[in-house]
Amino acid sequence: MFNWTEFNKCLPSTDDSAVVGGAVGGAGCGDGDDGDDELFLPPVPNRNESHHIIDEKLTLTSKCQVVLIEEPLGPQDTLKLQSIVQQAASDQPAIQRNAINEIVQLVSWRRQTPPPIDALISCGVLPVLMKCLGVWENPALQYEAAWAITNIASGTTPQTHAVAQSGAITPLITLLSSDKENIREQAIWALGNIIGDGPFLRDFAVSAGVVGPLLSFVRPGVPTYFLHRVIWVILNLCRRHSSDTFNSPPPAYLKDVLAALAMLLYHPDIDILTDSIWAISCLTDGGTHKIQLVIESGVLPQLVSLLSNSVAKVQAAAMRALVNLATDGTEAQQGAVLDCGVLPNFHQLLLHKKNHICKNALLFLSNVTSAAECEARIQEILNMGLMPAIIPHLEKASFPQGAAFIVTNMMVKGNKDQLVCLASYRIIGPFCKGLSFTDEQLIETMLFGILTMLRTLANYGRSHVVDAIRHELRECGGFDRIRGYATVHGIYQSAYQIVSEFFPQNDEENNNNILVDDRKNHFGQPDITDME
């Protein structure tokens, strides 16, 4: 493991606001301090002159998208643009430099004023800019040209494709080897905007050889501000687009990307760390082949350890990566996460002040308890004492379905001793709150859980527990809901069987025989370590 802190402390400080071209927004997602309950991929920074503000809650794309319509130019303005482009092609350095600088100003975003990108493209600006990228004896000209290309590529998809079709990708990759740091940085920004447009240009850039030079910057000694740009492009390489084939074999370059991300998971900068986790999260959202690649890269232990990080946005990103794995992965792949000791982190995650972290913790547990053979997983949840942290979510408005699925899975797949332990937590009352859901499929699943639990306990002679559950169902109003569902088309079967098998009409149950305050004497407090 590289000691990132040691190397970065030796570097001179860099003021991002002093970089020509304007300040750059951070690429990390929010840490939740604003109370947001939803998770978003990190918004993407856009380089521009006018400090263009990107809304972190709305920017889900991988580059800034033009949202304002570019107005057609009049004849005079068009002639002026043509003159500027002609001057940019001049063989007189001073005239050319001034014209390129003017083009940079024209394509820089200003509030409510879309730049005349289409008009400049029509005037032939792109071939001129491409030629400037190759003038190695004039680094200042290369930098200005790369800056203009960056802003053009941050526009609409047709504008970005025009940049790629003009042949920009290869010279921009070549600029990554420049001895001028500002040129390398600007080339990274331009490539990031091109790659971030979608899978076609991403794959085109990969085939042109962008991955190797890009990953060469993931090493100790590279300034943190520069790594911010690099990880943004890596994140764009890892994003799954709607047109990508789900669960397709991963491209070969992702193995190298994961090796770089494995290093960045130890970086002390929170934004770099968070974006690195989000990149891995994107890969775990791509099906079992990519999930296996992530597992084989060896990043799981560090991902699991980051669940206990003190920064909420780091926890949220790590949790999301593991949720994706648990949702789309095979049982063996789920087991790989569990083998890393993930469950001890869940008590604090389930009680987290941020709802989206709690929600994803519930999603993870609901997925790992849905496996065909999950008695051992249920036992581990019980042994970890997670039920007191799960049960309150049954009655919360934020995401009761997640907790309901966990409990239902345990009711259906748990063994008799595990069900006795589950009943000892007086879970029936909170669980029955979910019988008021509007999702009939979920209600039917929950009813089936109650029926299976009662049948299993009855079949193994745990009649005292069955009686206590029946009493609790009557007491909490669950029985009335169940009886009401016994005649509802689509969900009546389990409800009817619960009523007919465990609440016969001639039942003379004496409620005084089962006292709520004395329920421990009926259930006992089983030693859950002896239930395996």
C-alpha cells in the first residue's frame, strides 16, 4: 500500500482558483449534511471561465450538458466569427495566439448565455484547434487550444461528437506526456468531457489508448488537485450507460483501472477517496462478470472497512457499492462480502442519521437473506444483535419495505430455533404495521412469512410460541387486517390459511394465559449462539 499522505505532504500547495480558466467544482457527492435522503453519483465539474455553478442534486451526467438553446447568429456576427477562425489559422504567432484566446473566451460558459459553439464549428474552428494541439514548440498555444476544445466538448452530444470526429482524441492523449503540467491537466479535462458523453466515445477513446497514460498519474507524488481530475475521468470510464449491455464480459482495461482504484482507496483526500469508491460502485452495477472482476481485484476488505469511516459520503459510497454487489451478485459473490466481516458494521449503519445510508443497509440485508440457503446468514444477523436496529425501521416512513423483506426472509428461511429467537424480539406488532402497505405483492409476501413461521413452530412443537404470536396478532390489530385480506382477490390464500389454521372459530383462547409483560417466560431468552 502506498503512503499517499507522506508523498502529498512533500508537495507545494496548489490553489485551484488560481488556475487559468476558472475554479473547478469538486467531483465528490455531498456528505449528507443538507439532509438529502437520496444517493447520487458524484456531479461532474465543468471547466469554464465564469465559475458556472452545477447543481449537485441534478447533475447526474458525466459532463456539463447545454440546457440553453444557442440562438442563430446574424450575418455580421457570423462574419466576425469567420474572421477570428481565419486569424487562428494564421502563420503569425501573435495574431494566431490572440485569435485562439478570443475563441476560448467565446466558448466559455456564462450564466444564461450559451456560447456560439455550433456557429464556430460551422466556421471550421475544430480543424484549426487540432492543428494547434500539435505545435509543440509553442506550449502556450497548445494549452489555449486544449482549453477551447474542453469547453466545446462540454456542450451537447452533437458538439462533443464533432470534437471527436475532428480527430481530437489522439492528440489529446499525446498531450498527456507533455512536460507542462497545465497542458496535461487541460488534456485530461477535454478527454473527460469526450469520454463522459457516452459509451461510443468512451470505447473510442479506450481503443485510441487513453487508459495507460491516464492511469500513469495514479502514483505517489502526483498533486492532489491533479488526481481530482484523473479520478473524474476514471469515473467516466466506469459509468454504466443505459445502452451498455448488462452483465456482458468486462473489457480488459477494467482490470488495470481496478488496480489503480485499489490504490486510491487508501488516499487521504476525501473527494478522491469518495470518487474512487463511486467508480467501483459503477462496476458492481454491471452484472456478475464485473462483480467478479471487482472481487478478484482484492478491494472488498478495504471497501468493508470504509463503512466505518467517519465521513458520511464515504460510508454512503461504500455502502452503495456493496448493495449493488448483493443485489446483482451470485450467492457466492454475496458470500465473499460476508466473509470480509461486513455485518459488524451494520448496527451503526442501521442507526445512521442519514436515511439513505439506513435504506441501503436494509437493502443489503434483504438481499443476503433472500439466498436459497441462508440459515447461516440469518444466524450471523442474530448473533450480531442486529434485530433491535432492524425492527424500528418496520414502523418508520422512510423505508419500511426493506425491513419487512428482511423479517419475511427470516420467517420463511429460518430454522425453528431462529424463529423462536425472532419471536422473542416481539416482532409481530411492528411487522404487522406493514400489512397496511398498498403493494399487494408485498402484503402477500408478508402474510406468507407469518404463515410459514407459525407452521414451522407448530410442526416442531413450539406451541407456546405459536400461542404468543397469536395473542400478539390479536393485540396489535394484525389479526383483523389478516382476516380482512382473507377475502381479497390476489392475496387471500395465505390470509385465509392463517385464519383457518391458527384462529379457528371455536377457539376459546384465554388471553389472560399469555401476558404481554410475562412473555419472556413463554418465549424464554434463547442463547442464540447455540442455535446453529
